Amino acid sequence: MSILTTATRMWLTRSFRPFLFQNEYDNRLDFADCDSLGLYVHIPFCMHICAFCPYCKQVYDKQVCNSYIDDLIREIHLVGGQHPGKKQVTSLYFGGGTPALAADRLAEIISALREHFIITEGIGVELHPENVTVPLLRTLAHAGVTKISIGIQSFQKKFQTILGRTGLDEACMANALRTVPFETVSMDFIFALPGQRFKDLKADVDAAFALGANHVALYPFIDFSYTDSSIPVMEKAEKRKLLDQITEYCEQLGCVRTSIWTFARTQQAAYSSMTRDNFLGFGCSATTLLREQFKINTFSVEQYHNRIEQGKLPTSLTLRFTKRQRMVYYLFWTAYSTRIHPADFEQFFGVSLRRMYGFELWLAERLGFAKKQNGVYTMTRKGAFYYHHYENYYTLAYIDKMWGILRQEAFPRYIRL
Ligand SMILES: C[S@@+](CC[C@H](N)C(=O)[O-])C[C@H]1O[C@@H](n2cnc3c(N)ncnc32)[C@H](O)[C@@H]1O
Ligand code: SF4
């Protein structure tokens, strides 16, 4: 693990204690009193597997997928039924894999969730471009979906070839998006691919908005150690230039920067399953973040089934936070939105942000990473780049290691990060 991430962790948590994920779990989850709770559902099936993709997924099989959805519904009732009444939640996101492969059962999953939760901010689904057809979008809209995010990656043939993705039917997509409207239509792109220039990214952003998107996500390419990808990684200075140029361009278009890598035509069009104070995750590899713990479900579809069959939660690992660890976790994900509200921090932890991290905030301002505007710490463009750069380290030092192990072992004894 990189010395940088370890040193930062020790500094910010004021402790040598690592993040220790152990093979143990609570069968009862303490979410009843959590404010700002989000829901996430993982569908781990795809028609084709992309070599660069780090997520938990396997090749689609109708029977396996159907039996998985049965298990998923049982997990929802196992968790949701733990507290009487209906808990108010923010949003619900379906991710994968390719959740649209279970489109005919999304209504059933949503209705199981609605037995326990009241969803107040809409329902989002990740789509593969092949899913963007009129009948499929209609199925989603009827199920109550209000936001979609489409994994375009690039509209250009040369980058599609590098990524091993096939061509897109833009006319079919445009027609489907015109015929079945959604509150948010987001498109995902991967940037920092070999030979990619600002004009290429700009053309992608222009094409996205022309096709009907009102939100774009531009993710930097990350080379996970356990994937089969052979795509070379772009050098840091070149990546920074690209990120700065495309940020400036999106801002010129009048977009709001809703997070480090996402831009929305309007604030209402935000699409993010990541920036919630607490969330409950259902399905293989789904994570749950509560006030005092973080847990991650098993990556194995087979072992997921076995646990559910026994009436037990499919948790693989649990991290029990120290207070400072929870604060760091909170700040890391809140900073992803490019803004930190001291009042929200104080409400969450019952102590002022200034008291806990006054020196770090002062330093961030001095170094030009953040500015305090109307009581809110807002990341500057420089700060956003360094966050992005650190996030890359974090992903390789923490997520790559953890997911790499969890893909091999359904229930590892422990993982120390
Ligand atoms: C689960 S996928 C999206 C839905 C759908 N399965 C698809 O591929 O179109 C989520 C997004 O993660 C991003 N992604 C996947 N692998 C990545 C990598 N190695 N580096 C950066 N972004 C990646 C892609 O932009 C992708 O659209
Ligand atoms: S990028 Fe999307 S389609 Fe490709 S393997 Fe990952 S989840 Fe599946």
C-alpha cells in the first residue's frame, strides 16, 4: 500500500489503527434513526464482460438472474422488516453490471422496497447503450424510474476500439430518449485514454447534450490490477490539463459541477449514488454505510444465495468505525461533491468541523485547494484536481485491494487497509 495513503490515514484519524474489515456482521442493522439514508441495489450480470471493468459481475444467464432476484427480494425483506413502519429514504439507485437485464423484475424489487421505505428523491438505473430502446425505457418508466445513466464511454470509434466496446446506434438512442422522457438523463464517459485530447472529450460532451442528456459523468480511466485491461495510463500533467479544459468547457456551457467528475445542465439533474451520509446496499458486492459501521456483501452469487437461504444477511466483511475514522469517511465522500457544509458536519457528529479539522481546513485554504464562501468550503479547480489525484491513489490502494480479494474469496477472514 502506498505510503501516502497510509500517512494520510494516520494523520486524519489521529491514530495508527488501520481500517480493519472483519468476517463478522450484525444480522440487525441500525438504520432506523439515520437521516439522509440512500438505497442501492446491485445487479451483477452483463451480456459481455469488458476487460477494463472492475465491478462485480458475471455473464448473464436468465435462470441464474431470476433466482438472484428472488434472493434479492428476500434480502430486502430481511433488512427492511427489522424496523416497524416505513423509513423515509432519499433515493434508490440500481447499479451493476447491467441492471436492465432484470428490467422485467425492477417493478417487483421496487415494490418490495416500498413495503419498508418511502423514496423521496427518485429512482435511478444504470444502462448499457444497448438498453436504450423505446420498449425498455417504457418498462423502466412504468416501474417508477426517474433517472437513467447510460455508459457511453466514448462516441468515437477509436476509443470504443481501445475499450473493446462496439458501436452505438445513436439514432435509435436519440429516438428512445425523445419518446420516453426522464427527469435526469446522464451519460458516462471514460477519459484519459491513450491519445485522447480535449477536442475528443468536447465532442463527446457536445454529442451527449445533443442526444438528450442533461448530465454527464467524465470518469478518469483507472487501471485496476486484477482486470485484463492492457490500456496504458495517461501521465499526470496531461490528465490534469484535460480535466481542467473540460471543466472550463462545461462551465462555459452553463453547467453546474455536481461532483469532481460530473456536470449537470441544471442542479435538479444531479445523478449520484455516492454522496449520501448513510446508505443501505442490497445484492452481491453492495455496501452499507451507517453511523458506526461499513459493511460489504459477498461478491459470490452462489454464496449470496446460501446465506439468504439460511435467513442470514449476505455480509462478507464489516468495518466498525472509530469516531475519527467515521469523520474521515464522511469528509472524503462529502468532498467528492466539491462542497463541505460545516453545519451538516456538526449536525451529523454533534461537534464542530472547525474543532475537529480546523488546521486541515486552514491549510486547504492556504494551499488554494478550497475557499470559504457563505460559510461553505468550496473546492477550487486546483483542489478538485488534487482530490481527483488522491482519489486515484485511494482507489488503487484500498478499493483495488479489497475488491481483488473479494472476487477470489466469498468470505475472507479479514482485510486490513
Ligand atoms: C457499471 S458501469 C455502467 C453501466 C453499463 N454496465 C455499461 O457498461 O454501460 C459504470 C461506469 O463505470 C465506469 N468505469 C468502468 N470501468 C472503469 C475504469 N476502469 N475506469 C474508470 N471508469 C470506469 C464507466 O464509465 C461505466 O459506465
Ligand atoms: S463496463 Fe458495464 S457492461 Fe462492461 S462489464 Fe462493466 S458493468 Fe458490464
